[in-house]
Amino acid sequence: MEKMSAASTPIAKPILKTVIMCLFLISFMFCISVNAASSGSCGTNVTYTLDDDGILTISGSGAMKNYSSYSDSENYTDAPWYSAKSYIKSVIIEDGVTSIGNAAFYQCSNMKSITIADSVTSIGRYAFFACSSLTNISLPNCLISIDNYAFYGCSGLESITIPSSVTSIGNCVFQSCGCFIIVDKENEAYCSIDGVLYDKSLTCLIKYPSVKTETSFIMPATVKRISAYAFQSCSNLTNIDVSDNVTYIGEGAFLWCTSLKSIEIPYGVKTIYANTFYYCSSLESVVISDSVTAVGEWAFSFCTSLKNVEIRSNYLRAETNSFFGCNAVEVVYRRKNGTYGGLSFSSSTTSYDNRRLVEDDSSLYIDNIDTESNTFDIVIDTSVYGGESPAEYLDGVYILADEALLEVEYEDGDGNTIETASDYVKYYTYDDDKAVFKVQYNNSTGNEVAVRAKIAVKSSADDEDTTDYYSVSQLIS
């Protein structure tokens, strides 16, 4: 009897047919997914074609459509070729097209080249977002504007030349993009020096390329503004000499500068914005000038080597997470009146204790230190309350010290001395817009005593039960 082959058995035939059918359906669906964006409209008079070789051609006349990008829950755009973005290898924008729309080539991560006709005068925001395989791009000679985040995340770009025609470069255009930037010498709005992008007058530093290998950078003295994320991921820089004329430092300006050792914030800067020095893991010391009044969220977070912060400001507000992850930092609080103090920040606490230093509408300091009588004053300048008694605002003062060596002595409004062993005090003297808490401390060891005062201030403007905490420290010999 002739032996039946496996393919001819009654059981094998249905299985084989099923496998073939599945392969056919997969192939069919693959073709649909690729060809779904094969051609169509992308503007009033602009069309596109995506061929089998992965070449996307934009042709016609006038502006491309602006597309939306969605990044809250999913990263995608409503550009018609987005579903086939992984198949796009190159893009050709033909003569007659006048703009590249917003988010046009969003996340086309396999696109390696693009040809742009000279008729294009504008590039929309997020136009080349995360086009990480793009290594070079020739911008058209008639280009006028590049909108926000246009080349964000183009990590493969090695260099880019800004033509003379460009008059507007938006915010964070080259964020997470470490390329050298060359500006045509005839450009009247921008210039570049050694690959660093500035405005023409050299008053604004826009972008420092993270691919530069230098370890030190001296900023031109003319610079007054440092743009957001200007030095992001410049991991080779150990020292940055910031111009004394700088009055503005943008958000995230030094984000992930992991080799930076020290920084001094010049006088004139008012705010250290969010993420400015985030994850500068080698940063050891910071000097904050007396013009700074606020430190934003995560500004120095995860600066794990940070040991010393010198604060020269009379008024400074720091968010609770400004120094998050800085486990060993000692904050030296240097006031204009010559007193000094130290505040320690802990990554484990999320309360305001020792994090909000001094509110920007109040003044808290230690004064009248007498090491012979072992007394000092804790003073709150209450002139912000219109010269009225601050009784309704002051909830109390907590006096804390190493090894519980402190006793409290203070005077009431009639000059009577009152002593108590309690750490919670409600008595104070009030004169010349100042609430004064007089402290008597016991220093039997003769060593330095670390004193920390925490003032709880209630706001009763709207009869609300809200309390802010203010802290100051002092080392007393």
C-alpha cells in the first residue's frame, strides 16, 4: 500500500489551509497599513505620496496643513502618514510648498534625509520632533521662521546651518539635540561662535551644543539672558563662567550637566526656575546672589554631590522639592546685616520644615548675639503688615538646638522677663515694625551651638486657617 504524505492526510489539509489563510490576511493587513497613507491631501493645494521605497513626497502650492500632537497619554499626531511613520526613510518637499506644518513628521524616527525646496519660508512647531535618525538637514535659503520645538529630540543631527533669511527662532527649537549650530554671517538676527547660538547682539545665549568636548566655558560679558535648556546634557562641562550681566536664566538651563562642579548665580537674576540644575550630579557648591527671591520646583533636585549652598538674599522662597534628593547639602544663609546660618535639607521629608527659608514678603533673622550672656534675638520684620501689631499673624516660635541645650528667655510687651522650659512660645516684644523673640541658651560645653528657629505665621486675611513656616539657623560660638 502506498504511504500517504503528511500534507495529504485528512487532518493536515485543513491545518495547511488555515495557515495559508492566516499568512494571506497578515500580508493583506500589512499592505493596508502601509498603503493607508500612500497618497492624499495635506493642505488646500498640497498633496503627498508615500511610495514602496519609503520616500514621502510633498508637492503642490501653498502651505501644508498644521497637525496636532498629543503627548498626555500617547505620543502621536494626526498627520495622515503617521501610521506608516516607521516606513518613511526620506522626505522630499517640492518647489511651490511654502511651509512645513506643525508636527508634520512627528516621530518619524527612521527618516534619514530630507530635501526642502527654497519656496519653504516657515517650519512649524514639533515639525521634526524625535526624528532621531536625521543626521543632517539643509535649510532653504528663503526660510524666515522656525517655530517652538521644531527639532526637539533630533539626537542624530551633527550640525545645522541657519541661513541669512531667518528672523525668528522659537523656544527650545534644538532641545535634546546636541548639534553644532552655524549661522550665516549675513544673518541680521542671529549669530554663532564655535557652534554656540546667540542672538545677533550677543545678549542672549540660545543653545550650547552638548557634543562640544571642552570642559570649561566663559560666557561673553554681553550676555544678559540664558534661554531655557540652553546647556541641557552638556556632560563635558565642569565649569561655566556665567556673565555678571545675566539677569534671566530659563527653565532647565543646566539640566543634566552631570560634570558641572560649581556655579554662581549673578546679581540681577530674580528667579531660579524649575529644573534649572536638575540632576547636575557632580555639582558641589552654589552661590545664590541677593537678588534672587524664588527657587522653583526641582531646581536643584538630585544634585547628589551638593555640599554647600550660600544664600546671600534677604528674602528667598524655595519650593519643598527644590533640593529633593540632595542628602548632604548644607545651606549657608548669609544676610546683608552680617549674620550667618545653616539649613540642612533632607530628601526624606516633604514638609515645609527647613525648606521654605524666608517668605518673600517677610523677613526673619537672628540678631544681637551676646556670647557672654548667652543670649540672642530672633527678629521678624513685620512692616509688611502696615506697621500693625503682628499678634494675629504669629502663631508661635519653636526653639530647637543640638542636645536640647536651649532654654528660652523673652520679654513681654511691658519689658517683663518671662522664662519657660517649653519649646512653644507665644510671647514677644513689638517695636518699630519688628517682633523680637529673645532667647537665652545654655552652652556649658563651650562649643558651637546650632540653633534653628521655626516661625509659624497664620494668615487671617480671609479668616482662613492657613499657616506658613519660616526657618532660619545660626551657629553661635
